[in-house]
Amino acid sequence: MLQPLFSRDRELRLEDLKLLAGELIPVVADLLPVPAQIDFWYPGARNSLVPEAELVTVCRDGGPTVCRDILVIPLALSGGEAGAVLVSAVDGPLLRKMAPEWLGDLQRRVQRQLQQCCLGYVDPLTGLYSLRALQRADVSAGRNRSMFLVRTIFRTTRAGTGLQQLIRLAHFFEAAQPGFRFYLGQGLFCLVFDVVEKPAAIARRLLRVLRREGCSGVHVGFLSAAEKSLSHMLEQCWGALLTAERRGPFSLCESGLDADPASHPLAMAPRRVVARLQRLWRGLDRFALVLLESEEQPPSSWTGILAEVLPGEVSLVPWGSRRAFVLFPGMEGGAAREQAGKFLDHLSHRSGACFSAGIGCWPCLGYSRTATIRNCRKAILHGSFYGPGACVVFDHLSLNVSGDHSFDEGDYRQAVSEYRLGLRLRPDDTNLLNSLGVALCEMNRLREAGRCFSRVLEQDPDDQMALVNLGYVRRLQGREQEAVAFFEQALVLKQQEEDPDGLRDLALQLGRLYCRLYRFPEAVTLFGRLEEGWSGRQEFYYCRLFGAACLETGREERAVTLLQRGLRVYPHDARSISMLGLSYILTGQGDELGLELCRKALAMNEANPWLWLYMGRALCRLGRHREAWQALRRVGRRKHVRLAADLLRAELWAATGSRSRAADQLNRILQYENLPVPVAELVHGRLDALAAPVKEK
């Protein structure tokens, strides 16, 4: 049974008033007996007609009220949010003559009609807003917003499984940061968030999380813009999404760069400029090329001012009104930098304009002469970190910066190429090695990435970034014991810094591994030391992992509290719901309620073997062994859940009186390769209990 977010009893939401005001206002107007000006109010809405404090009081009281000749009709919004319809431009005495009974009936009709209208803008499968809502959206301009087009791909041949996966993703997006969420069909989601951090960071996090959710491919096209309609943003994001699809199975692309390639900070100069430079350097064995660039529009005479100090053998090639190349035949980078510094001082003194200089030399790393133009631009990009007026010679740091730029755009292949070229200039640079390793991880080239991080640790065993990244690689490779060692070492170093968010992220990584390796007491100790400061996505994962560790160490009451707290953040996490149901049964808080929660979790995602495992454990605890065996068969033999399933199998044999079969199962568990030590101790304890004589009743 599927459990989508959609329901015909869907409550009116605050987001409906923000997104669909243009569609909802006529609905209210049709219910009024006289023409009127209609607005929606909610906390933060721009409205000077009635003070917000008065509106909050009216909404709290719940009944329609006339305030300052304006009829205020409170709305019942999901989550207890405050919101109201404001009816103005109506004769004040007429408003005051309206009977309270009639106003109450009007309020009920307004509430009902608004809810019915909103259903037409909701996707019936996922419960998110539909493409129709995106096209009709009436979102106020003037705010910076980011839009993300997310295409998800699942490898499944079963229709039911595919639908459940889409619904699960809808639940996930619903619990993401505040904003508007749309489902456009064919696995394509559109997310609109107010800008709170770099959009590229959000896009990369989406890639990581959706890969962990089981997607076989994820492509993200994104855009950050101010004062643009959502439909206009969608058009731009679509091109970015198509570019991301060409980059690989897990890729992203920021919109705007492909639309105007010349605006890209690493774009090649126009063909006519390149042709002039090619004529100048033809036949030269060596040269230095200086690109002078001003961020603001300089005086039109600046090239003439520059020509005053150019030596005779040096050539000047203008590029537009803000840039120019200067070619030094036979010159090295150091000498060219000295000359460029003089040019910058002269231009600043004579024209008042501030220029930066990027210098590329040839020959260099097998680059063609023409590629030196782009190297000058990479040096300019490198110099932007030093501020206006910087003078930088292209080097390994320039390649690190240009690689980071490609990485942020989601072009991981180009980023890897840049980092590797930088390592040819500086083979043991730890920043380049770390950056290369991270880019290779994004391309799923884990073995090469691991070698990069290992080279860093050979130089500096306490390099925190390399420790965390190598731990991440080892976890993906299935070498979890090694991953724990790296994360533990990184955690010790992280605790010496003032970085609470980073510490919590690292603790989640380590705690997740503790739970996978059945080192639950260590997970309890770790999370118990970090109980403060959690919020949002971090808080949810903290509660789920800490709750699981408490559940497995006999702290069921604490597990209930943590899982309930996590479900307040993300109400549709099937695994948390299933663990909560098992915890209710173990603590005696309601057997039927616990089983109902386990069934609800399975209805949300019956393909998850862990949910069948928790159901089996719950049924075993209740003595319903035949049903427990049926649930256990649905767990299957998948590697990541096989050990837990075998432990339950042994428990079921013992509970049904087959002590010898239980012992055989436990002995088979002891033959596991790389069996976690806590599990071995648990198995030996159960074998001792089975060997003890049965007490007669």
C-alpha cells in the first residue's frame, strides 16, 4: 500500500498563500456579497493596514473580526501557522452590520473553497506542488532565491517499487530546508529555496544524499537569481540540467554560464584577438603574456596611457574596453611580473583605475601557445583571492583555483585535469592532492582517490581533511574498520578547533559506522557527549543513529524519546518509524501501536530489508513466531543486513525450541569474515545460554 503525501483532506498551508495568492484571491472574491480588495496576511507579509500584533491576536481567537474597517477572516493552516484573509475597500458601517453567524459561515466557506482550489495545484502521486502550480506561481519578487531541477533515476523493473521510491523522495524533499517543492513528472523535482548558503553546496549535498537513498543517477541544474519569476528561472535551469546529464551519472551544473559563454571567467578571448596574438608570437621560442583587466569601466584613454611605458619590442593587444594583452618576447615569469607591477602602478597613478594582472609563460606543461591565453585568465582568477590590483604568475595554485571553479560547476572531469596538471608543477602539494582525491570520489574512482589522500598523510599524518576523506573512501570501499580508525583520529583533531558544525558532521559519520559495526556502546558514548546544538538535517540523523544505538543497548526508553524527536524533524522516515514501533513493544507502551507503526513503515518502503527485520523482531518479541518467520524471509540475504537477519534467525530457532538449530546458526555466524568483535561476544554469550540446562517449570 502506497502512502503519498497527497490527500483530499489536505489542510491549507502557509506555502499555498505565498505561492498561489493570484489563484486564491478570486476564489474568495466570488464568495463575498460586495466588491472588495482582498489580501492574504501571514507573519512577515507586507501589510500596513492593520498592525501585525492585532492580526496575531485575531488569528489566535479564531473568529472573523472587523479591525480598522477591515474584515479579518482567520484561516486554519497546517502546523498551527497564523494566516488570514483581509477584506478591505468595503464600507465600514456595512461590515459592522454583518451578523456573527453569517461571518462564521463565510469563514467556513472560504476555508473549504481555498482547500479545494489548492488540490488542483498538487501532484496526486507525491503530494508536492505540480507543474501547473509552478507555471501559475505568484511569488513576490525582490528576494534572492535558488532553484534546483533534480532528475532522479532508479534501477527497478517493478512499478510498485518505482512509485514507492518517488514517494520516499517526496517525503525527503518535504523535510528539506524551507521553500517550495514541485514534482514535474518522470522523476523530475523542482526545489525553490531562499538563498541561505552557496547554491553549489546545496546541490552537492543533494547529490550525496540522493546517492545514499539508492538513486542510480542524479542530475542537478541550479540557478540563483533575484527578481525573476519562477517560470523564467525554470527555463534557465532546464539548460543547466541538460548540461549536467552530459557530464556523468551524478553531476550538476549551474545555469547562466552556458547561456553566455563569453562571461565565463575562463573563456577564451575573441577570435580576432587570438589571431593578432598568434601573428605576434609566431616563431618565438619563449614569451610571457600579460593580461591586464579592470573590474570596473576604466577611462577610454587607458591603453594610450599604458603605451607610454611599453618598451619598443613589447606588443599591446586590446580586448574590449576593460582588458588588454601585453606580449614580452623571450621573457620569464619573474621578469614579466616585475614589468606588470610597474604597469599597474602607472595606470593607477595616471588614470585612477585599478587593474589586475595575470601572467602566463610559454613553454609550460605542454600547453599550446594559444592555451597561454586561458592560463592568463586562470592567473586572474587566482589573483581575485588577493583582491583588486593583484599581480599573479600562472602556477600550481592557479590550477588549484581553476580546478575548484570547475568542481563547483559540477565539471569533475575538467577539475581532475586541472589538479593533475598542478601536481606536475608541484608533485607533493597537499591541497592539490586533497582536491584531486575529492573530485575522483565524485566520479566514483575510489582507488585513485584513496591513493591521493594516502600521499597527503605520508607527508602530514595529522592532515584532518585527508583523514576524513580517506575514511569516507574506505567506507565506500567496504573497509569499515579502517574508516573508523581514520574518523576517530580526525575527531580528536576536530575537537581542538572551534568548529561545532564540522564536529557534529564528523560525529555523524563515525556514529553511523559504529552502528554498522555493532559497536553500539561506543555510539552511545559518542552521541552522549554531543547532545547540544543539533538542528535540521543534522538533528534528524543524530536522533536516528543515537536512537538505534540506544535500542540495541537496552536503553529502549531513551530510544523512544530520540526517535520521536527525529520524526518531528522528518515525519516520513520509514526506518525511524519502524524502530519506534519496535521500541514501543520492547518498553510495553502498546503492542498493537508498535505493530501498526512497523506496518506503516513497510507501506512506505517495502523494499527496505531493515523494515522487515524490525517487523520480524517485533513479532518474535510478541511470540508470533510464524509471522516472524514470514517477515524474516522478506529480509533476504543482502550483504548489509545479512548478519542482523542471521542473529534474528538464531533467536527464532531458540524461541521455538530448536536449540540445536539455533546453536548451528550462531556457529555459522562465528565463521563470518571480519566479524565485528561485539557481535562475536554476543554470539558466544548466546551459545553459553543455549548450552545451559533448561530449568524445569
